[in-house]
Amino acid sequence: MCLGTARYAQRTQTIDQLRSLMVTAPSAVRDKLRGLPTRELMESLARSRPTGDAADPGRTTRITLRRPARR
């Protein structure tokens, strides 16, 4: 597998992971991200700065979504 193909495969896996996480995300998080094109979704998640209570499932989900988007 050449380097370009490997990068493409990794990017596709990352997008699939993010979309899967969004399915189980709290509705407040899911509603903000639903319908965004892939590029905008990745940019939005990579730029995000999750704040709030550490016990808040929405914050935890936003942190979880942000990490792979920044790769």
C-alpha cells in the first residue's frame, strides 16, 4: 500500500469513527453537528474548545470527538 492510499484509508476510518460517535452523542451535541459536510465537521471539531462540568456527558463527548479530528 502506498503512502497516499494509507493516508486516505486512515482519514476514512477517522471520519467513520466520528460519525459513529455522533450517533450515540447527546442530542445537544448531535444536533449541532448533524448535516455538516465532512470538511466543515472535521474543522469544527478540531477547533472546538469543550468547556463545562467534567461530569457532563456532552462535554465528554465533545472532547472525544475533538481528538481524532485533530489528527
